[in-house]
Amino acid sequence: MNARLRLAASIVPAVAMLALVLVWGRGLPVIVEVVIVLLLAASVLAAVHHAEVVAHRVGEPFGSLILAVAVTVIEVGLIVTLMLAGGPGVATLARDTVFAAVMITCNGIVGLSLLVSALKRGTAPFNPEGTGAALATVITLATLSLVLPTFTTSNPGPEFSGPQLVFAAVVSFGLYVLFVFVQSVRHRDYFLPEGDDELHSWVPAKKTALISLGLLILALVSVVGLAKVESKSIEDAVAFAGLPPSVVGVVIALLVLLPETLAAARNARRDRTQISFNLALGSAMASIGLTIPTIAVASIWLSGPLMLGLGAVHIVLLMLTAVVGTLTVLLGRATLLQAGVHLALCGSYLFLAAVP
């Protein structure tokens, strides 16, 4: 990144935060909303840059974890904020957003990464041990937290009883912590690309990395804050288009996952598909492993039911994602065909979310 772009990436988070303070809680004319959307996009790009600076400093797989966890924490904050504000679809907002994150990461980001890498070198290589372990954890978390509530009988409807929600929260958080330990300590080599010298080609100074970490947090807070400012417009646009309220969750997931999508595509272009997979599957895992426990705690003061169980169509899509993902990671390399299958699944999910 040249000097001008680095300067812009350093200025944008502060400008976006200032704009957030100025517009928070106010009605905005159309021209101001357009400016807010542009600042939102610029903040996303700035977040990607600063996350990569930090990643170069701490090394992998810690670098991928930083962006995944940071974005997911912001996602959780946005979900809780919107649930407290009320509105249509609030009972299923957590479910819709988390499931959207799982489908977008496991199919959209994975498919895009495979597409970029396969177009460049014919096949996309990665580590099947680490990727397979990550995928298994994601599918387990998704099934325990989003599928089981549809079939439990303690409460009517697709929701957990109190003890069931506590159990799901503890298991989700426990599995996520265990995965982080395995990824970063016990079997760290499973999540590193083989023969990749670029990861160590540039190590920023400690001061530079700390500044980027602060700007990364500022950029991510700005992204979600500005998204909250635009949330009423998003809800109105969804209603005006005649789309179901669940599409709001999809929009939230698309927005908060944009930094990881861009970072994954850039890594795939540099023949670092494994890092792209760490970002994608790590984000899906963090989305469930952090969101479900937080929502479980927040449900103490949130009024109304908390619907976590998926419908039949989404369960089918999740199971198909599990099968296709398993076959993709089995050999440790993939082609354009696997990329196309994952992207088709992501496209099917997005279409059926809009046209159920």
C-alpha cells in the first residue's frame, strides 16, 4: 500500500468516528446518508489494512484470529443493540444474523477464495488437517445452537428452554476456546500455509502495530456505529421492497463480514488459501461461539422470545454445506468446480432469504 493510501487508512477511522458522533440519534437528509455510506465503505477498507499490519506483527494464525474476533465482537454488539431497540423480526434477529454469517463464510468467502486461487494457479492448496478441524467445529456449533432448538420439546416453537440455552452457550464458548488453543498453541502448524515466506517478509515495528490495532478497533466501531445509524433506513428499504424481516440479519452479516471477505480475497490472490480459510471458518466459529453465549446473558433483560431454531429450508442448506465442505477439504486442494459449488450454495441461500 503506497504512502497516500496508508495516510488515508489512518485518517478515515477518526473521520468516521467524528461523523458517527455528529449524526448519532438524528434524522438525516438523503445526501448525508450517502456520505455516511461512503464513510462506511472507507472504514471497512481501512479495517482490512490495519488488520493486515497487526497480522504481520503477531504472525499467523494469531493475525487471522484478531480480525475474526474483533469483527464478531462488533457483530454481537450490533445484534444486541437492535434487539433492545425492538422492531419486526427481533425474536429471530440473532438466529438470522448468525446463520447468515455461517453461510456467507463457509460458502461465499470460501468459494471466493478458491475461485481467486484456482484462477491464478489451477488448483488451490491448503492444509486439510487444520481446515477439516475448523469445519467440523463450525458444523457442530451450528447444529447444536441453530438446529436442535427446532426439535427440542421443553418449549413450544423453535426456542431453547432456560437450561438448554445455558448449556448451548457453555458448550459453544467452550468449543471455541478449545479451537483457539489448538489453532494457536497445540497444533499451530496445521493452520499455516506450507513454504510461505511472505508471512515473514515484513514485520512492522511494535509501535506501528499498536497504532494499527487502535485504528482497527476504531474503524470497526465506526463501521457498526454507522451501520446502526443506517439500520432504520435498511429496515425501511427491506420493508419497502417487500422482503421478509430476516433479510435485515443478512444485510448485517454481509456488512460486518466485508473486511474478512476482502482480506481473504487478497490472501488467496497471494497463494495463501490457508490464511483465507482461517479467516472464513474462524469468523463463522467466532460468530457462533461468542454470539450465543452473549445472547444467552442478554436474554436475562431482553423481553420476548428468543427464536434460535432454523426452518426446514435452512437446515437443508446447512447440511448440504457440511457435506460439500467436507468433500472440499478432504484432499487439501480444490479446483474451480469446488469454488463454483460453494458460490452456488451461497447464492442459493441469499436468493431463498429474499424469496422464501
